[in-house]
Amino acid sequence: MRVMSFAVRLAGLSLGLAFAACAMATEETQLVDSINAYRSQAQRCAGQASAELPPLVTDPRLVLSTSSTGDLQQALASTGYPMVSVQSISLNGPVNAQAAMKAVQESFCQVVLNPQFIDIGVGHEGRDWRIVLARPLLAGRLGDWQAEGQKLLTMINTARTQPRQCGGQAFAATAPLTWNATLATAAETHTRAMANNNFFDHRDRDGRTPGDRAELAGYVAQQIGENIAAGQDTARKVVDGWLASPGHCANLMNPQFRDLGAAYAVDPKSDAGIYWTAMFGTQ
């Protein structure tokens, strides 16, 4: 009887620990979700406007102890994360994910809205939080920009075969897009400009919009849309990121679009390393 009684008490203690761990994980997940919701909308930060950004992907290798004070790069090397760039945010005081998000928006908007970062990890102990954002080494083996653009077309058309919820907007399954070489040229030009000039924006350094670029390339459009991405090293990651972002998803599913041109460009000297552009159009 004593053994049975001990086993019951031990089980109860384990269950309590499991609930505590679950609650903590929920707070961490809530903060990641809040950061991604913040990134999914155009924001004003430090006097500048940011574009809509795909969500950050949670990577357990970026979850570091809030009490760790050692070198950040060494810490990530020990976890096996193949880092190119990384930044850490430490917060002391927020009682929950909502309060932590408020502190992030007030003091660290430029970090979480930096398009070069694609992965995130959140450590949380009491009122201490540690948010690590990072960009890994490019690992994807890519073909030329036309081949990868065609991959984007195939994946986007697959997504368009099924009904989809893009944020608060519902889309029915719709017709596939057709590859358009003129839009592809405009997409490649903009992608190369972002990579070589180290910026991430729908408006280029000469102030031209996607509609301007399509027209200059010779595409006479009734309607133009554009998705951009940075940091992701495969077409699959790019499309998954766009589908998880309401505004980008809406472009992918828009039944009024008929044509697509897409491209990527790499520049090791740029912040994000790799950039992508997809231009949607209807003539």
C-alpha cells in the first residue's frame, strides 16, 4: 500500500510539472505569434515604413536561457545552428506574452521588422525573456533564376487548386497562372536591384512601383500585384512563408490575376543574402 500511495503522489507531481511546462510553452508561442502578426502588416518603425513580412519560423536551436551571458555566436555554435547573422533581445519585467510584445514594439521594432531574419527562438523564465532572431547559411541548391521562378509558379498554382483562408479573407479554388516572360524580366530586375543595393521594398531606389516596372518592361496591365521575400533559400520556403502571410496569400489566391513572372538573386554582401520577387498581372 505504501508503494501504491507513493506512485499516485509521484504521478500527480509529474502532471503538475507537465501543466506548468505547457503554460510556459504557450506564453512563448503566443509571443512568437504576436511578433508574426505584427510583421504581417505594414508598420511605421523609427520613422520609416516597413513592408509586410512573412512569418518567422520557430527553431528550437535558438531557444537560449535568459540567464545566459556568454557570447551569442558561441552559444548558437554549440546548438548547431548554422548562423550568418543573429540578434538577441533581452526583456526583464513583462508578466506575460502580451506585455512582452508591447515592450518589443516600443523598443525593438527595428529588430523584429528586419527582413533578413527568418528564424526565431524565445526563452522565458519568470519575468525574463530572451528573443533570438537569426538568418542561417544558405543551404538550398538552386537552379538559375528562370528555373526557380518556374518552381514558384508550379507551387503557387498548386496552392490555387484549393480553397484557402488568407487572414480574414476567404478564397475559393481558382484557375492556374500562366508564366509571363515580360513579368519575369521585371521581377528579375527588381530582385537583382534589392540584392545588389541591399534593400527590401516594393518601391525601388528610383521610386518606381511594381506597376511602373511592369510598364517599363512592356507589360500593359489592368492589374498588378507583387510579393517579395528575403533570406529563404528554397522556393518551397518562400511559398510557405507567403501562404502564412495574409497579404501575400491574398495575392497568390487572387482570381483576377492571370499571369506570373518570378525570380531570385543572390549577393553575399547584402544583409539577407538572397531575395525573391513574384509579379502577378492581368492584361
